[in-house]
Amino acid sequence: MASLLVINYLLVWGSIGSVLFTILVVIFLLTGVLYAAVENPDPKTKRKGMIGSLIILLGIIFIQSISTISSLGSYRGNADFMAIFVFNYVLYLILFLYDTLIIDILILVKWHPNFLRLPDEEVFTSAKYHLKTLIPGSILGLPLTAISVLLSVFIFK
């Protein structure tokens, strides 16, 4: 029973998170927020890129918190911090790998669709650039996951 709960949790919320993340990336591409984060823009444009990055980080915390609250429900009070942390960190890794391998490398770098009018920055042309982010990005997930677990277990009881 417990293994089915874990598999269901990761499949459902990994899918939901991937769809939401894809929508967010498309919106960021269409509005130019994604470009603002990688080019050397003026301060106003740079702020736009920083706000976009903040939205992504808050979105990750939101998805993890909502997934914990809705999927674990009454188990939350009985589960220990580490168990929920591991659930959410694996969910983070699924979303992070989806972003890095599918969106960044397969779509933006390999396919590099003309209709997106992507600039020829290293971010949009080099798979190596994205592969170098795997370790730092995985480490970044640790505090994000801790925040989401604290929110979902202790604040939103």
C-alpha cells in the first residue's frame, strides 16, 4: 500500500508539475522573460528576468506544498519530516530533470525551433551548459524542498 502511494504521488504530481512547468516556460518565452534572464540587459529588463526566476522558485515550493497537502492528507500529521522531505525532493528532481533534459536540451538546444526566435546564446545552443547545472540545481532543491515541507506540514495543518 505504501509503495503504491509513493508511485501514485510521484506519477500524478510529476505529470501535473511537468505540464505546469511547460506552460510557464512557454509564457516566459512568449513574453521575453526567459531572454531577460540570460542576456545582458538594462536594469529594468534584468529585474524582469529576476522576477521570472523568483516565480519559478515559488512555483516549485507551491507545487510541492499542494502535492503534500492534497495527496498525503491525513497522513501528514503522522508522517515524519524526513519522509515527506524525501517525497518532495524526489518530486523536485523529477521536475528538475524534466526541465533540464526535455525542455532545455531536447527542445531549446536540439530542436531549437525557429518559431520561438531563440537567440544564439549558449543557454539555447549548448547541451553541455545545461548538463553543468545538474549538480548545482539538485543542491538548490534541498532548501526549496525543506521550505515546502515546513509550509505544508507545520503551517497548513
